[in-house]
Amino acid sequence: MMSDAKLTRRGMICGTAGLAAAAVASRWTATVSSAAEAASPRETIWDCHGHISGLAGTVEQAVDRLLVYADRMGVERMVVCMGMRTVQDPSPAELRQHNDEVLRAVARAPDRLFGFVFLSAKQPEASLRELDRCVRDGPMVGVKFWLAAVCTEPQLEPVVRRIAELKVPVLHHTFFRYGGPWPGESTPADVAALAAQHPDVSFVCAHAGADWELGIRAVRAAPNVAIDIAGFEPRPGWVEMGVRELGPERVFFGSDFPGRSFASQLAKVDSADLAPDIRRMILSGNLQRLLTPVLTAKGMKS
């Protein structure tokens, strides 16, 4: 009898534990399912900063792969700039090759990708030709500067004047780099100085200068300069600082994909303490507003 009683208690305990585990699993599954349903459809996401370099295959294969990841994370539209390999100091021929590859990328997915023409402050004449070829006479809707020459160099002036005439925005790489800048690398302070001379041009400081506290403060007094949040690990408080110091209309979601994942960069917004309307501005509204004039002028889908 004692043996039977022990077995019965053990069986009851095991049975109860099994039911409890099943209940927890069922509740967890229901919670995950409900959360997924609540999150779908997710807010519209427009990414202001992406690339096709680093993705294997042809341009077209790179775009197809990019869109697999974009679809997975709900990224509806994306700016792409620069070609299949990185060149810090491009020649005129290399600028043209980069832009030809971006033109192919946009042609592959015209309803998903926006092309920004790659220019160099060190190549003003070639940059003027590429501006007319790709923006005035082509489908591109913005400008990307990376390295080669600091943006305050005087030879860039005719290029920026032409950008103003075409009424397109500028995405400019910026970095406060420990140990000193790379050759021709600009900081947010440099972009702010250039923007002060061209108040009719809209600038976005890529990476907010990486040292985001310095970067945000460097552009605070420049109303035509925004920042993107692309390119480094999520850190608490910095998106909120951008909103607080610059206003939500000057903070843009960008990923720098494929150098960074969509997920890690979206985490910066997802983890921030933001009102829903401010989230929408950062994730898509600000880029939509920035591009609407040129998209409308070109008769392109917005």
C-alpha cells in the first residue's frame, strides 16, 4: 500500500507539472501570436542610408538579396548609394561606374529603391557631370558624399550650387574619429559650416558623426542639417537626445545596410522612449517629407 501510494503521488505530481508546463507553453504561444498580430502591420519604414556593396553576385543579385532582408524587417523603401565595392578616393571613371551600378539597382526595384548619386569633393567637374546625368536626366533623387576631400574645400562650391538648383538632398558621411580622421573625412561641424553657406540645401549627417553627443551638438544651430542614426550599436538615450536637441523632424532612420543589419539599427528606435507620432516621423515621415518635392517633380511614386 505504501508503495502504491508513493507511486500515485509521484504520478499526480508529474501529471500536474506536465499540465502546468503545457499551460505555460500554451499561454506563451498565445502571447507571442497576439504580439505578432498586434505588431502587424508594422509602421512604415523608409531607410535613408543603404548600400549594395558587400553583397555577393551581380548588382541584380545583390538587390534581390537586400530585399529579402528588407522584407523580413518591414523596410518598405530604401536609399541606396555607391556601387559594389568601396573606393575612398574615386576617380571620375570610378564615380561613373559606381553610379551606373546604382542605376542598375534602382532599375531592378524601382518601387523599393531610391538612388543617390555618388559624388566627390575632390572631383568637382566629374561630380557636376554625374549630377546632370543621374539626377537632372536620370532617376536619382539625392546626393551622397563620402571621403576624398573635406566638404568645406572651396572646389566643392559649384557642385553644391548645382545641387541647390536641382533641389535634392545631400547625405554626407560624417565621423569624429578617435586617432584622427581618414583622408578627406568630414565631421558634422564641417557639414554645419557648409550648410550655413547654403541654407537652401538640405543635409543629412550620416552616423551623426559616430560620437553622437558631439555630432548632435555640432549641428544643433544649423536648421537645414539633420542626422541619421545609422552605423553603430544601439546605445540608450541617444535617439532621445537627438529628438530633444534637434527636434524629431531632424532625426532620420538609416541602417547603413549591409554594413549593419536592419534589426540592430531598428532597435535604436524600438528601444527609445518616443511618442508614436515621433516614431513615425523618424521611421519614415521625415524621409518622405524630404523626398516628396523631387519625387513629385520627377513624377515618381512616393
